[in-house]
Amino acid sequence: MTPTITAFESSPDRGQGLARDMRVRWALEEVGQPYNVRLVSFAAMKQPAHLALQPFGQIPTYEDGDLALFETGSILLHIAEHHTGLLPDDANGRARAITWMFAAVGTVEPPILELQTLKFGEGDKPWFAQRLPLVNDRIRDRLKQLAARLGHADWLDGAFTVGDLMMVHVLLRVRPSGLLAEFPTLAAYTARAEARPAYQRAFAAQLAVATGKSPVS
């Protein structure tokens, strides 16, 4: 069967690849799995039909037959485990790739999300100017640690894996702040990932929703 994912009908990022359905689109493109997309409005995300799939009223969701999943980590792991190309063949390599997925969403992403909340939800608060440098420094600490681990390697643990996919998308969410550019090896790391044909196809498909134009094959 062809899986169906949900995505924003009108994305806050206007199709710039930052919405989390991008992670799922990219993974499906990497493994060569066709998929359908059901666009949902912000109002529809709070309705019972969507909440039955995603109890927190977010996107994306993933449906394949009688299986319904939410949370991008869970969806990406399911895709990687059922298709070749995103997990190494050896058990230890698979475990390390999954560990990098957890590191991306559990260690690197939280301060990035804090920055986004601060800028877009608290920009008019009296504490904004005082908190901003503190949050930025927390992000810098994580990026410094990640850059040290990556070194001059192309990917985090040998060949490209689902761990890199998740980590790169997390890093792309901080790029508009200018912090990523402070770490040239990480900027190059994300650029390598963006150059992958599967990423390009996923980005074009997401952008097409925002622009109303069909992606170029």
C-alpha cells in the first residue's frame, strides 16, 4: 500500500523545508517509497478526526494500512526499519544510527526550539533581551560539541543514515538565526545533505504546496 502523511495546508515557514513533514518526505524519498499527502488546516488539526491520529494536534502523521503513527522519530524509524538505505546492515551500526536520531531530537533540538519560542512568542516581553544571549549560548554549546564529534567526516558514523537525516533537519531549523554559520563544519555538513537528490525532491514537494506550483521533476 502507499502510505499517507499529513502536512500543513498553509505552513508557517512558507515551504522553506522547516516544517516537520519534511523529515518524513525526505526519508520516503531516500528509500524510494511513493507516498500520498493529505493537507490539513490549523482548524482541522484540532478536530477529532485528526486528534485520533495525533493526540497533540500536530503534523505530520503517517498512515499505512491499519497502522497510524505520529512523532517524526517514530515514523522515521519505522521507515528505516522497513526499507533499505537508511540504517546500516550491522546491528551495532543500526544502534548507533538510532542513537543519533535520539540525540538530534533529545539533546540538540530543545535549545533550538527554546530560541524559536523566545523569538516568536516572547519577543515583546521585558525579559527577551536578557534571555536571548543565554539561549543562543546554550545552542552554541551543543553545536560546538556536535562539531567536535563530526570533525571533518562527511557523516556522523560512516555512511549517511537516518541519524544524519534527523540531525540535519534539526540544524536547518537554527540556520535562520545565523548560529549555524559560526560552525563551518556543520554548515558544510548540512549543505552536503541538502545536495542529496532525495532531499531536493522532498523540498520541492513541500515548496509546491506553498507556491501552488507542481514540483519540477
